[in-house]
Amino acid sequence: MRDVFAIALFGGTCAFLLAGYPVAFTLAGSALVFAVVGNMLGAFDFAILGALVPQIFGRMTNSVLIAVPLFVFMGVMLERSRVAEDLLETMGRLFGKRPGGLGIAVTAVGALLAASTGIVGATVVTMGLLCLPVMLKRGYDPKLATGAICAAGTLGQIIPPSIVLVLLGEVLSSSFQQAQLKRGIFSPETVSVGDLFAGALFPGLMLVGFYLIYQIGLAVLRPESSPAIAAEEGEPEPSTRAILRVLLPPVALIIAVLGSILGGIATPTEAAAVGAAGAGLLAVRRLDPAARLPVHAAVLSMIGLLVLTGFVDLRLGRERVTGLEQAGIVVAVILSAVLAWGLATTFFRLHRAGILAEVMRATLSITAMVFVILIGAALFSLVFRGFGGDDLVLDFLHNLPGGVVGAVAVVMATMFVLGFFLDFIEIIYVVVPIVAPPLLLLGVDPVWLGIMFAVNLQTSFLTPPFGFALFYLRGVAPATVRTQDIYRGIIPFVLIQILALLVLALVPQLALWLPKALYG
């Protein structure tokens, strides 16, 4: 009977989600209803729910999850400051004179925005507003133009820093510990968000490369689908100075955030704080040229602090501090004071311009949604395990033909199909906690599994009928672009994502080499 309740709980929850009910309330409500009915029939023990409060408290105080609002703030701030517009305009002028150049520019900018904002909606809408009319005017095939924009806009889900990877890291860390405890390992190893960031870097770049190869090949084989802009029609190519002026600030921010994580200088949460502060500085630099002195002073101070942290022990309260370390601490205090002045000036100017309030509201809304879903998912997971659902899934995967390969293939195929109907957050908090512990018990590497999940989840943004990137682009596309063109245009890019998933499955070192090289 308990097995029937577990299957019914999962199926019923998916049905309510497909019906359009709010995710958090669906997870918690379904779990409570099944728990009450199961208790009445003797299939569920209410004592299991006693673990709910400690779980919620543990997640609310989880320092890793603090990175979520910080990365959201960083992305929204960069979107509001119109950094993307400068990038798109410059890259379009740089590549537009070549066949397929506008599509290449869209993919390149999508990759840069993915590593600096990571917000799919903002990226797709911005590129749809700025690039799609130009691409259509220059004779681009509407299917290719819409497909390229949607695909480039979803790169933020796999290229770090990514909200998907942060949430996956939290869920996989818990699942990995569960799997090790079941195997009798009572001092379990951990998998961190930093591991997933490092593991996702090469697969993300590989996916960008596949997109570019496809568009270049199409430009060669079918030049009429992506024609070049005639030299007399467009503006002159931007100068090297103009390119550097547009590229250097976001690239420097990417290096500061990712470099501090991969170099072991900062945790993902600390790096997210650097990213949020850096995004504010970039926004003021872009919107208020008169504020360059505090901005440049804050940037130099931030760089100095990162360098000092990497080479000098700045911890206070130690018994023995060398003269060099004392000097480093004094310099760090001075740099911190300059940084505080620069940030205070920056955010005051953003507040006066009316941007800070907008960004804070958007950040609060997105973060609240994520954390309410997280609480509902905690209750759902407890009830599902209370019905023995984890053992049921383990037995099912263990008995599949093909062993570990067969189990991973079935899970990936299931997640891909669910991506047609469910949002990535729903899949992360409903499906991953169910399937990850059994797969990890079978000996699957947690970092590789997390990156496979992330690449698979990226397709959920592109697959109809509920692909969010398609909705975002449809909302800003000209009336001449048919919905059918958008749906047909993403098919080659979804196939490219499946190809990337297969390559990653066959060559797991793409995801495992960098984390092992950095962290051992």
C-alpha cells in the first residue's frame, strides 16, 4: 500500500502542476493531503514530519543559498543598466559584415550575458527587442533568427555563475550525503556549488561552440538564410578601443566572480556579493559618467582586496602575526574604507536615479518565489520518503537493464520529457531529490550527474508547449513572426543540446577534469 501512495503522490503532484497551480502550494498541499490519508489508512507515520522544522531552519540558514538573491541582484542590475544593449550593438557591428555574423554576435553576447547575469527572461527579451527586428530586416530566416536568440538566452542556465547550479548544488549535496549514509559512510564527503561551477565551465563553452558551428555551417551551406549586412548599409566596424570599452567591464566582472570561486579565494556566496557590488558599479559607470572617481576607486580597492586575500593571511585574533601580515591588514582596512565609500556613493546615485528600488523589488520577488518553493519541496520530500518512495525508486533503477548506464539513460529521458511541461525549479525540487540518491548509490559521480542534470534542464526553456524562452520571445517579437516559426526555429538547437548531453555522457572528463585539477 505504501508503494501505491508514493506513486500516487508523485503522479498527483505532477498533475496539479500541469493544471497550473502554484508550485510551492502544490508541493506542500499534495504532501499534506497524502500524509493525512496515509495516516488514516496506517501507511504513514506523522512522527516523520517532526524533521520538517529542522530541515526548513537548516535551509534558511544555509550560507550557500544566500548566493541566490545576490546573483539575482547582479543579473537584474546589469539588465537594468543596459550593458546588454551596448554589447549587442558593438558585436553586431563587428560580425554583421560576414555571412551569419548577426547570429554569431547573438550567441557570443548570450554567452557573455550568461556568465554575468544568468537570467533567461531578461536576456531573451533584450536580444529579442534589439536583434530580432534587425535580423529580419537584413533577410534572416525567421526560424533561424528566433531559434538563435532563444538558445543564446538560455545559456545562463549552464554557464556559471548560474542560479540552476546553485539550487542543484544544494539539492545534490543533501542527496550525496544521504547516499553515503545508506552505504555506511558516516563521515560523508560533500559536493559543493563551487564543484558544479568548475564542472559546468567546459560543457557550457562546448555548447556555445556547437551553436556557433551550426550557424557558421548554415551560413556556408544556405547563405540566403543568414546574409551579411552590405558594407554600405551598416555602420563602420567598431574600433579596438570601442570594443574594449564595451567588453572589458563585463569580462572583468566575470573574472572577478568566477576567478575568485575557481581560485579558492572566495566561496560562491562571497563571490556573489562581489558580483552584486560589481554590477552596481558597472551600472553607475554606464548611467552616470560623473561618478567615475568613486567607481574606479571602489574597483581598484576590490581588486586589491582580492589580491591581498590570495597572498596574505588577513585573519585577526591570531597569536602570531608577522610584520608583513600586519602591513597587509592595515592596507586591507584602508582598501575596505575606500570600497565602502565607493559603494555607498554608487548605491546612493542608483537610488536617486530610481533604479535601485526596481532592482530590489525584482530581486525580492524572485528570491521569495525560490525559497517558498524550497519549503514546499522539503515537506514533499519528507512525505515521499515516509511512504518509502526512495526505496521504490532505488529498486526500480537497480533492476533496469543496462545497470548504471540504463538507469542514467532512463532518468535523463524522463527529465527531458518532463521539461516539456514543468519548470526547471519544479524539476529540481520534485524530481532530483527522488532520483539523485539512488543514482549516487549506484556509484555515479555527483559532479558529473549535476552537470548532466543542468544541461538537460536547459532544454526545458526551449521545448514547447511551456518553454519559457519561447514565451518571452513571443511577447516581444514583431507580429510578422509566427509562433510556428519560433517553435520550428528552436528544434535544431534542442537537438544540439541533446548532442551535447550525449558527448558529456561519453566523455565525462569534460565535467570532471577541472574540478579535480582545482580541488583534488
